[in-house]
Amino acid sequence: MWKSSLLKLSGPLSCSILLDKSSGNQGEKGRLSLEEWQNLFRELKDFVTDLHVYCEKPEEELEYFLNILRLIEAQNIRFHVHCSGLWDEPREFLMAIKEFSHFLYLYLTVYGAEAESHSKNSGNKRFDELDANIKLANLYACDMVVSSELNKNNVHELEDMIQHYQNIGVRRVEFERRVAAPNPETDLSDKEFEDALIRIDQMAQEGWRTAVGGCVPQCFCKEVKSVCRGGGINFCAVDSSGFVRPCLHSELKAGQVTKGGFERIWKGRLMKKWGENNPPECRDCDAFSSYLCFGGCKCLAEKLNVARDPLVRKPVKLDDFKTSPEIKLDASLCPLPRYEVRKESFGFILIHDGQFIPIKKGASALLSAMDGETSLKKLEGQFGKEVIPLIFSLYLRKFLIFRTIMTERPLQPASSSASQPRRPQEQRNMPGGPQEQCSMPRR
């Protein structure tokens, strides 16, 4: 396996906290104390934008679970909760988590749009109970995301699943890739999986509240931009015994936070080795070099005992992505950042929605100038024509929006409504008009 020198951040952008006793090899006896969790969160607060707290049945030890959330809240860290949604006392649980001001999303696992597919995938017959709890959580004004693994039992009902869970109050339905040993009875073929990803992406562009989750290498399906986390690069997990892993699906334990602290492990040899082990195809891949992809799912390769993610294909070039032949932007538009800026040894990173873009130190003046008040014309005059493609690429990745001073109304990346047919990229309206324009060069 080729070892690539991939950018390593000073600390993770996101971290999963695994509270179930079974997540750590030492069980109840070796579980971190509240004081040890507190020390960890004090370290993480300088790095992470959010934490994902996993606990299958939090009500079994509700006070312990809530104490963990209180420690996170005390460090002003935003967090999400992942659990089964099958609570013994749902009202008590929902009232408790809604008290936290830094609580963002409740993540629940679903298995189908109806009782039959739910039973086939989950092995239980509690579909009605889960549905009732989701409706109740909606009444308690919880923002919910549900996720489901794609397989042969549910791939025929993607639209039904999205419609059903939207109707009962879910914010988004994510479809995940299965990270486990092969199961011929339920696993999709590569072609079936690719077709499903394209269908989900099309529905998302048409306004359905859905997305592709999990780690899918960009070279496998160029039409779909999946969220690809970089385990050991910008993401990691900590289990109940305090062992740090590059990903929550990985068995690799890079170190224990009670023995030297988190930062030492993050910058250590094992985490570095995990981040650098990427397929040779990534060497010449534009998606990899621009941090849109991190080399596929290394956890699946680990579980299959193979050298790389089986879905890795040929390197992706920027020309492979669908782009308009030439973009004309209204010169009076003002870029308004949606990102956070974090200083790193090499310069800065721009952070938005769990993704990051590295920026060299010399770009600090441009970042300061993009304040929502300065027009593209002024920015082009001050920094040169080369800033227009950069600004437009930030716009496409939703790191900024365009603001018009006259109307005070921000312009966001266009997407059609659910009732409208999908239009090709080149037919979509872009910000601009008959006014003075700035051009982005052809690629």
C-alpha cells in the first residue's frame, strides 16, 4: 500500500464518544470516570466543532449519560446524540436532553418504510414503537436525522422511506454504506449500490430531505458527493475505556487518554500511519488532493483484511466533475462566509459542516476582505482575477453565500424544489445577470 503524505490537522474537527460498556474492552470495570471524561473534553474543546455521543440505550443509566452531556455542555461544545430510539420512558428522556443548549441533532437508526422491511433488517418487530417515539420527539421539537444501511431489503423503497420519515417530522434521511463482513443475502452488488447512490443524490437535488452518508470513495461514483471523513486526519473516536480510534468502526486502539492525554495520541505514530495508508490510485487523484475524499473506507478494508477499500477505482480529475463551461458572476455580489477559521502551522483551515479547506498564510488578507460588504469587483481589483475561481469554488462547496447590498438578501447555491424535474447543471440559474460581471475562466 502506498503511503501518502496527507495533511494532518492539529486536532480533530469532530469526535465520536462511545459510551456503551461494550465499546471498550475493559467493560464496566475499566470505564472512564466522570473526572476522566471531563479531562478529555477540556482537551477536545480547543479542536472539535462538535461531538457525536453514541449510547444504544441511554435510559438504562440515564443519570450517568446526562452527567456526560453536562460535562460536554460545560465546555461549550456542540453535540449530537445517537441512540436506538426505543426508550422505556421516552418523555423523560426527551425532556432531559432538550434542556441542553448545545444539543443539536438526535440521530436514530431505521430499517425500512414499513413493518415488514423493518423486521427483515433489524430482527425485531418494534416498528410501531419506533415510529411513535419519532413522532413524540418531533412534538418535543427535537431536530432528528435518521440513517439506514442500504441493502437488498430496502433499496426498492428509498422514496417511501424518505417520504414516510419526512411526514413524521425527521429533518433528514441518510443512507449509509454497510461496514461489516460480506453478507451475500443482503449486500448490494457494486452496480446496485451505485444506482442507489445516484437515485438518492437526484432526490436530494430535487428537494427531498435526504443524503448519502458514510464513506464512499469519490472515484466510485463521480456523480455523487458523499461525506467522506478522514479518520486520524480530521476525525476520530474515543470508546468507553478511553481508547482513541481513528474511526468508530475501527478496531485499532492508538492509545488510552488516561495515559498521557489525547493530543499525544492524536499526533502519535499509529494515528499517523492510519492516515497515511492510502491506495496508490490516490496519488494522482484531484478529489484526494483537494480533501474531498480521504482514500475510501479504511475500516472496511481492515475488517476484510485487504489492502484497500474494494470500491476504489481510477483517480478522479477535476474535468470529470460536471461544470458549466463558463460562469458569469454579478460583480456587485458580496461573498458572505459561512465557515469558521482555525489557525494551523501551515496557515489556516476553513471549516463548514464537518468539511475543511486548507489555506496558506498569505491568504489572510483575502479572508479578512470577504466580509459580506465587499463586492466581487473590489475583491478582483485588490487581489487579481485569480480570486474569482477560488471564491466560486467556496460557493459551490457551500462555504459561503453571495449577498446583495441592495436587497440584503443572501443568494445560496441553487436547488430545485421537489415538485420540479431535475435540470442539468448547465441549465441552472447562477448568481448574475445583465449587470457588470466577473468571469471565471474555462476549465
